[in-house]
Amino acid sequence: MLSIVILITLVFAVYTGARRGIILQGIYTIGYLISFFVAQKFFIKFVDILELIVPYPQASPDSQLVFFEGEMLFDLDRYFYGGVSFILCLVIGWVIVRFLGIFLYELNFTPVKKEVHLIGGGALSFFVAIVALCILLTLLAMVPVDFVQNLFRDSGLARGIVKNTPYFSKKILELWTGVPL
């Protein structure tokens, strides 16, 4: 089930990127990457506030998480709040990028070879979608609820995105597990 949702998301992302074209999607991609790096600088400031607002189901010693185990389970709530804070900062950056993109829509009509325009835009959008899925799925993997963990056990695609997205899989965990306790 989760794999189907992921595949539909990726197909939609490629379609959207191809429609935008390589120039506009390239600007969005650069903006999203800047948002990622800005979010990693500021997300820690909001962790304590979110801890008071967002509920988290506490992991027990019996919890069977797909990606996390042992002593890490007892600090998982703190990492979860780091993830929520990071995503919140990232979404704010993405909204700003999308708003600025409205003013750059005319770039979509810049003469570029049609194949380059379609394939390049689709590939860039696929990249952005994979990174976004990696971030969201990593956060979801921290939720110690059997239903959620079973989704990961049943989806090799979801596990692969969380574990094997170049650079981002490792970077996300480094950021979120680096939140001071």
C-alpha cells in the first residue's frame, strides 16, 4: 500500500516537473536545496516549543521499530521533535520558494529544446520528490505504532528510500539525532 502511494507521488512529481520545464523546475530545486540548508541551521530552536504542542506516542522497551532499536528508542521522541521542527522550517522555506516562483513563471516559456525541457524538468522534480519522501518517511519511521511500522515492513520501496537516498538519508539522521537532550 505504501509503495503504491510512493510510486503515484513520484509519477505525479515527474509529470509536474516536465510541465514546468527544466528552467523553472531548476529554480525551484535550487530554492528547495537552499531551504534545506537554512532549515538545518534553525530547526533546533523550535524543538522545545514543539515538544509542548505535538503529541508523541512513547516507545516502550518492547517496541519493534524497523529502523531504530536499543537505547535509541528512549531518545526517539526528542529526535521526532527535531524532525517535526526541521520539516516545519523546510515547509516555510518551500512556501517562500513557491511564492517567488509565481513571479518567475514566464521562464517556463524560454526557448529550450523540448526533450531537454521535459526530461530535465521531470528529473529535477523526481529528485526533489525523493528527498521530500526521504524526510517524511524518516519522520514516520520514528513513530512507535504497530500500524506505521507494519507499513515499513511491507514496503521495500519505503525502506529503501529511508536507508539509501544518497547524502540525505545519512544527513537527516545526523541532524535529528544531534538534537541536544
